[in-house]
Amino acid sequence: DCQLHWVFYQSSLDSFEGTNMKAFIVLSLIGLVAGSRYYGHAPGPKCTKEFETIMVKACRLEFDKDCTSEQKVIGDRVTYEKGECKEVEVCKPGYFYPRHGYGKRSADADAGYVHAECEKTKKEVCKQVPKKTPVEKEVETCVSTPKEVCEDVERKVPKLTCEKIKH
């Protein structure tokens, strides 16, 4: 029984390999014919390639720059001026240091409070009034205008010459 299976397997393998071999040969022949320059027709054109020099226009953009200057206000400087003034009464600055309980009133002696007499003086107090002054500087303004500039230049280009037999 095992031998019968082996014979069947071997014969199917042989036919599989035979089919592959036939396909390989057919594909090889097709490739050989396709790669050939002659398909029963005349040979293809014979071509030569040379380089020749031609003149072409090369263009680029350049910019014309036009500038102007003028004085412009760029900000404000703020200063302060003396405004309305008043005279006010204030205590004259000074210090009082009592010695051994002198200068204290008897009612305040236990509380440790020192009462110093204020010597009055007049002081001028003025409002500060802000004043704005414009600050000017020279400012340059430039405008760039594009323009096209072209010139003739030489370029090497391929020239293909082909010969073909007419039918």
C-alpha cells in the first residue's frame, strides 16, 4: 500500500517538473526573440549623439532700491514742571530727648509718653505738572521694485542624428 502511494507521488512529481521545464523553455525562447533586433523587419535606426552650442536667454530678477528720508515724531519725552504751589504749616524737624523725667507732664509720667512741643514752620508744596515734548528723528523709507534682467548665454545641448532604411 505504501509502495503504491510512492509510485503515484513520483509520477505526479515527474509531470509537475516536466511542465515547469516546458514553461521555462517557452519563456526563454520568447525572451530571445524579444531581445533580438530583427523581428522579420529591417534593423532599427542607427543614431549618433553629438553636442552643439546654442544661444539662449537667461533671465533673473533684480531689484531697484529707492530710498527717501524725512523727520518723523517717534515718541514723546515727558518732563515735569512746577505747577500750583501752596504754603502749608508743618512742624520743624527736630528731636527732643528728655533727661531723667524732665519734660514729662505729671499725668503722662507713668505712661512713658513724651510730649514735645512742635515748632511751627511754613513749607511750600507744589504740584508736579507733566509736560510732553515730541521726539523727532530722521527716518529712512526704502522701496524695492523688481525688474527682469535677461542676457544671451551659450548652452551645450545634445543633437541626435538617426539613419533609417526606407521601405
